[in-house]
Amino acid sequence: MLWRDGALLLGTTAPLDHTDRGLTLGDGLFDTALALGGRVAFEDAHIARLVASAETLGIPAEPERIRAAMRDLAGQGERLAIRTTLTRGSGPRGLRPPDAPNPTLFATAAASARAASFAPLRLWPTAIARNDTSPAARLKTLGYLDAVLAAREAAAAGFDEALFRNTRGRVACAGTGNLFALFGANLVTPPLGDGVLAGIVRAEVLGLAAGCGLRAEERSLGLPDLLGAEAVFLTNSLRLLAPVTAIGDTAFPSAGPGAGHPAVTRLVAALRARVAQACGVTEDAVA
């Protein structure tokens, strides 16, 4: 289902301006959110991040129009993945942005698999570097080709996701999510300056840590540091919190089904409750 210019359309095909800079240059942003029972989880945070990112790029963004798109789509099913896309709009040839952009906003909704939430996964360390020197590394831009290529590489190796290091060899993120590592009672995640997106669920987990008996810290990690953690997990808006069972040849057996690390188990329960509260549904409806 597609939302465009205030109207809901069946399917995802609509007239497209072939000079739109989102299409020709990847000049735009997107957001992915989970909707349950007709409500978007952490709606305000998703909208605020998209608007702030748009301001960074100099793209006009209307928060209430974005909210209308998300809410119109959220009401179309019980469990949906909503992708909201904002481009700078059409423009003349060349790289320089137009002085008065006319942005394009549209959003799509698709069924989201309940089984994907909190499901374990395996990470493949890719040799493709996350460019921590670029402002785009901290924004959810349309330029995702590195992640696409890394995902293909990970799948060919028999893994679920790619793990990115930055240009200095520090752990940055996974292809579609933030990374956390547990060292005793310390919960560590790479800082934004290492080429990390300010994930919505990342922020939720950092806020829930103290209530789960953990000290949260943003700190740079090398791959050996990550491999030496007691447990590792990934967060994003659809997977929510995914325990990592392997990074390359290194297994994390305590993260597997039925043998979860106690701290990860507490975080999963706390996050499930937060999502349920945000959407006005039961915890069983979350996952």
C-alpha cells in the first residue's frame, strides 16, 4: 500500500518524476517503523529523527504531514512495516541542490513478520568500510549501496547480516541495525561518531539499561573487543532486539534460543513492554 500526496493507493506504483533527485542521486532520506494495532511504535521519535535529518541536508520537512502518512498507513493492518521516504524533489542536471527545493514525500506499508522480532541472527564481518568521515553515515539516507553489496556478501557466506567496521577499523553497525555488546554489567554500543545511525530502538535500549541492572556506555570497540563480549545483539525497528549467535567463526552460544543471556532476556522483556505500551497492544501481540 502507498501513501502519496495525502491519498492511500493500492499497490506501490504511482507516477514518478524521473528528474527527482532521490531517484537520480540518492538525495533523500527514509525511515522504517513498526506499526501494531493501528499505531506506530515510537512515532514521535521516528518523526523527530526524520525532520532533524532533513534539516541537516537542507530539505524542507513537515512533521504533521509525515505523521499523517504514517498514521494513514498504520490503520491498514494489524502488523505493518511502514517506510517513509523524503527526497529533495526534482531539479536541474548537476550535483548542486536547487535553491528552493520542492520535496517529494511518500510512504509505503507492507506486512511485517512477527517471527522476525527478537529472533537470533548471525553476522558476517564485511571488508566494506563504513565511512565515518561522512555526515551521511549518521543519517538514514537513500544511498544504501554499500549495505546492499554487504548483504549479498553475507548471504553468500551463509549469514543473516553484515557487520561493518569504519575506516579506522572500529566496529560501527550491522547492515540494518545498531550493535550492543555485554561485558559483565556493562552494556556498550559504538558512539555516533564511529559512523553510527542514531537508531530509534538503540535509544530505547540505552534508556532501559539501568532498569535492567546494566550500565550503558557509548564506547568505540574493535572487532576483537566485540568477539570477546559475553553477548552481542542487534537492534532495529522491525527486529527490535536480535541476539547474535555468531560473528564469522566466533559463536555466542549463550545467545541462542532457550539459552539466552540473563541480561539480554531482561532487556527483551523490557523492550517488549515498551513497544506494547507505545502501540496500545498486549505484550503477546509484540512477539
